[in-house]
Amino acid sequence: MQSSSGSVQWTEGAVSFSDALTDNLRAGIQLHMYQLGQLGGPNIQVDWASGDYRVNDYFGIRAGKVKTAVGLFNDSQDVDAIFLWTLLPQSVYPIDDRGFFLSHLGGEVYGHVPLPHQAGSVKYDGYAGQVTLDLNGGFALLLAQAGLVFTEPPSGKAYGGDLRWINQGLTVGASGYVQTADGKALNGGEHLAPFFVSGEYAKFEKGKYFVAGEYRRIPSNPVVTIGTAIVPIPLDQRGWFGMASYQVSRKIQLGSYYSHYVNKAGDPSQPANYSKDFVLSGRYDFNRYFYGKIEEHFLHGTGLGYYASTNPQGLQPNSSILAAKIGFSF
């Protein structure tokens, strides 16, 4: 968005319906609309729509358009009301491509297994299916700026899993998945050979305190074809963050995080290949339904979130963002 003098071009909303059809079977759907600068629009998207059959605590099955269990927040990043942060760490959870990462069309098995001797429990998820690029999202805009406009969204297979250990407020886990994507445009195409995404994370919650961190690597290396030109794009993306927050009172929460991104396939000394984001955040809950957030970002590097179409004069290596949000949930 054109944000140098301020912008209100960020609006989003979601409505979800779910119901227990039997004691073991639940079905639900979530519809979502957003406008984030040039991204999104009036179109309504299906974030997820699935049936969930839970045999017992140890084993369950979901099928349909299912949320993808990756890392700490991927399958909950669509629920803004539960977070202190206006923006989750962009090195791992980019807001401009949330629709691509949030869910997949396919199936999932999951379960929760208690461990003996009060050693906590293990939660597991395994899934397989197909992911589809959001034609109104950031990846599509970047490809359009390179000269590729898709009438049908690129898509590909994805499969993987998540395993985490939970004990007395401490969660430690790891995720991994394999992904592909291919698409044809009028004057070319995009090919993403199978690549492996890995991630590790931990969080600790006790009383008013919350601490978390995560690391993720995405060595994707897409190849773009424009006319007769074949253009490889070297990408070995590494992202990590550390965050902490404190519940000052029933209505006030404060926190901070540092988010770090680098493309190891490029020159890491160039601002276009890194992003270092130091963040201060605050949240005020007016009542059980309405809340407000305010957040300051101090950014070094331009590796994430910038687009040539809204920055025709080029990019400065350092910038800042003040983001404020009013939300409600019921």
C-alpha cells in the first residue's frame, strides 16, 4: 500500500460455522475476506472447510480443505483475536501470503498421546494434499510484476507432519513438509520442484508470562519461464524469531519480538536479501468482544513485504512501521 503518509487499506473479516453431527463427527467451514493494500479484494475465500472424525484422544481424521499444521502458529494465524501481535513475525508467517500457507485440500491424521510418569504428552499431525496459490496474494503479485499473469492459480502437492511435546506450560516441537507448485501463464509459467521445508520451535507459558521462538528453512529455488527465457530464482530462505509478552492486567498486555530473515542463496550483505525486524507491541481489551492493538516495527533490510509497484522510486534499506488495529470477535 501507499503507506508513507499513513493508510487504512487493511481490512479483514472471517465468519466460521461448525457443528457436532454426532458424538465423534464434527463439520465446519470458515469464509474470509481481506484487503491489504493491492492484495485481496471483495472476493470471499474459503479458509478451511472440513469434516473431523475423532475416534478417541489418540486418533482422529480430518478431510476437506484442512488447516496445515506447521510450527507454532500456522494453523491459528487466521484467528487474530487470540494474539497480542498486530503482525506475526514476518520471517516465518508472512501476512501477504497467508492464504497459501494456511491450509491444503486433502486429509490429516492427528492425535494426543499422554506419556507415563507425568512426563507430559505428545501431539502429532500428519497430512497430504494439494496447495493452491492465492491469485490475490503476494506471490501472484510478485509474478505479475515479473510479467507473468495467471488466469488459473498455480498448484502442487504437499505432504508432511508436525510433532510436539507438551508438559506443564512448555511446548517443544518440529515440523517438516514437502511441497511442489506449477502453473501456466499466457506468456510463460512457473515451476517449483519438490523441496523440503523444516522448522523447529518452542514456547513456554506460565501465569502472565509467555516466551516463544521458532526457526524455519525454505530452500525452494523456483524457475520462471517468460517467453523463451528461463529464469532460475535462487532461494534458500532462513527465518527465525524470539518473542516474549507479559499480561500487565486483565485488559492490558505488552510484548516484544525480534524477527530475522535471510536468503542464503543470495548475497546476505545486500538489503534485498535480508530483513531484521525489532517490534514493540501492546493490546487493550475493551471488553470480552472488542480489542485494540498498536505495534511499532523498526526494520532493516527489504527482503520481505516490499513491492515494486508501490515503490517506483526504489527502496531505502531502513524503515519503520506503526500499525494499529481495532478488532472484534464473538
